[in-house]
Amino acid sequence: MNDNNKPDLESAYTLETPEDSVRFYDGWAESYDEDFAAARGYATPMVIGDFFRRVSRPPDTPLLDVGCGTGLLAEALPHHTHAQMHGLDISPKMLEVAKSKKVYSKLIEGNVLDTLPMKDKTYGAILSAGTFTTGHVGPEGIDELLRVAKPKALFILSVHGDHYERQGFGARFKELADESVISLPHEEVFDFYNKAEGDHAKDQGCMVIFRKE
């Protein structure tokens, strides 16, 4: 936390356990949209929304927003997707905020590092903004998402640039592609923020797009 014990990005990057994440994001839920997303010009949900519009197909339903938080990604997607979109998050308080926006047909509390409460081959698209980042989830979280994805499901995942390199995401995606578990991913670098200043203002992410085979 910062000197005022107010949640901030620097503190988010120091989280170590799922329990840390629950406490931290429960405490940030009410002010997250204003203190973080609006203040820094958080662009990731819009970038994912743009990719989804460009590459999605009618069979890519229902959608699962992994680490949905307050629902920023759902708000960035076409309105007609909300009726077929589920939000997953580890923080109950974040889910409460998302529920108030009425942008998901279902909200699920869960952790991708555990077994999720969904059946195999449930989703036609898996989207995620901000979950695969420093202090959060590494490439090991991909396996459970593949379990709940339908064959040919679309994946659009943002991964923090530094985290991508340190945690071996590239090697894991290559391994999965070599084993014909996923298609060869399309990877594209993008800026996380469009008006941030100071620490992390220039942070970049890797947008990873592929389909489950």
C-alpha cells in the first residue's frame, strides 16, 4: 500500500498469494474505476474489445471474462454480448460492483489456479484483461481455462510485458501449439495506459490471440 494505505498499482504488483489478491481487490473495489481506470486511462479493455470485434465469429459464445473485476471489459464490448457473457473473479467485492452494472448474465467467484466451478467445454470465447500480470497469475493458469473452453474457442488474453518474459509465457504457448492444443498464437504489443504519468506510465502488455484446437 502507499503512505495513505490506499490501494494502488505499485501495491498490486507486490501481491504474492490468492488470499493477498482477495484482500487487496476487496479493498479497492469501490474506487477502482475512478482511482485506477479513469485516472490512468486504462486502455486494455478497449484493446481487447477491438480485437474481439475484428476476429470473433458467431459460434464464439458464451464468453468468459477472466478476472472481470468491476466489469470494464464487458463495458468495452458490444452490448449484445452481455446476455451471453459470464464474469469470473477472485474478489467478492469486485463482483458486487460488476453486478451493479448489469453487464454480465452470470458472475462467478473463483481462482484459475484452482478447479473452476464450470463444466468442461463450456465457453466459446475466453477473454482476460489484467489477470496475467506481476503478482497475479502465471502461465499455469492457462490449463484450467483450456479445460472450460470449447474446441475452437477464441482466446484473447493480455499479459504484462515484463511478466510475459519472466514467467515464460512464450515458451508455454509454443509448447501448447507444438502439441496441437492451441493454434499458433498471434502476439501484439500494446500500451496499457493512454494518459498515465509517473511510475508504470510506459508499461506495455502483450496481447495474445489464439484458438483452442
